[in-house]
Amino acid sequence: MAVLADRPFFKMNGAGNAIVVVDLRAERVEIPAGEVRAVAARVPFDQMMVLLPARTPGTDAYVRIFNQDGSESGACGNGTRCIADVLFAETGKDALLFETRAGLLPVTRAEGGLITVDMGPPRLKWDEIPLAEPFADTRAIELQIGPIDAPILHSPAVVNMGNPHAIFWVEDVAAYDLARIGPLLENHPIFPERANISLAQVIDRGHIRLRVWERGTGLTLACGSAACAAVVAAARTRRTGRAATVTLPGGDLHIDWREKDDHVLMTGPVEHEFAGRLNPHWFEAAA
């Protein structure tokens, strides 16, 4: 039988970012990419958050994060808030610590039913993002799409927030066909691990509007790590301060790039949509 067959799940969202949560903390298992794709075909999601037994003392769970195409992501801030909400209700705790491929993510309750994730410090060097060739300054790299003398987009900032991100500054995020441009840029040779592609419009010193094409998923209503990357990039280029509200199609996230320790804090909402069980018949073709 498939690993995910007949497992209970939660369908949730974080600021519109569609999340499926599967709790496998009772056992150590491997999840085939084909099974992830089979779930995405039936219960569409941006990320699947799989809770596994803790590997490190003091952590509440080890989390694997899957995109629609079965590839793995290092971090998902909106998904992390969703699993935190599930475990807050289960444990009664006000603080949790998750381990992911990208490192440890502390999570705390915030005011008004919101949840804060400490996404850690940004990685800003070209080989940390990573890029295929050296760039001394990652605030703006040489990359463009369109005619060489009149590019559609050019000179993005690049940041790693658990995932590689490229942020293009635009006057109007709605003026571009991101569904067409996104895949070309995601798979550009400059990004050996592919990249999340964002269009960022600075409204004022404390407000950014953002649209995101997510690596392995496509257009999404929200991407927490992209919102973090956008504020880091905006602060580094003096477009905003170190704290800003990021408005995505699915809602607002508040990002604070904390000066005392360089960590990026993301605060936002969580919504439960429904619960169910993963139908064994969905996985027959994936076997």
C-alpha cells in the first residue's frame, strides 16, 4: 500500500497559500514524489507539510516540505504557521520548534490569532543562494528577460530564505504576465537549484505589494519566504526600512528583519478549510 494511503490530513491556508498537512510523527517513512503528485491532483495545494518524528532533542517535529511537482522545499513560512496552529491546539503550547532541511524554525503565538515564524537570517552570498556564477553584489545581478535594449524585467535582487528567491522591482505587479515569465526565470541557467520569482512594487517605506511564481508550484496567492526575501532585498537597497507589510493576492504578512541578530520574523494568519483522509485509490497510478 502507498505510504500516504488512508492517512488523515488537514487542508489549510496561510494568507491564501494552499497547504496540506499530513501528520506522520508516529513512524519514520519515506514519501515518494509520485504520491505527492497524486495528492496534488486531488487536493490542490501549493505545499504539503509532512510532520515526522523529531530528530533533534528539544524540537517538536521534523518537517518535510513538498511542492506540487513532488520536489522538496527547504522552507515554507505560511505552511509552518499552519502546522504550528495544529500543534498549538494539540499541545496547549505557546511556542514550538520545528526542524526542516533549511534548519530550525521557532514559532510563537502572536496577538489577534496570528502566528510568528522566525525564518532565521537571510543568506546573501552568491554561492549561498546559489547562483551558477559569482556576483560580488547580490542586491542587483545581471539578469534580464526580453529584448536586450528594452528588457521586460531586469536586475533582480537575489536572497536565500531557505529557498532561492529573485525579486524584480516593478511599478505595477499586475502589469506582467507572470504565468508566462515565471517558468522561464525559475529555470534560468543562473539558478542551478531553480528559483522563486517575485515581482515587487514598493508602495511606501513600510509597504510592498508582491506577486510570486513559486519554484515547483507556479502562481500562488502567497509565499512567506518570498515576502521575507522581498523585505530583505528592499531594505538592502534602501527602498524600505527593515520592517514592512507585504500585500500578496491572498492577504498581508508582516515582516521584520531584526537588527539585533539578523533574523527575519514573519507574522500572519492561518485558516482551516477541511479535514479528510487520503483515498488509497488516488495512489494506484503512482505505485
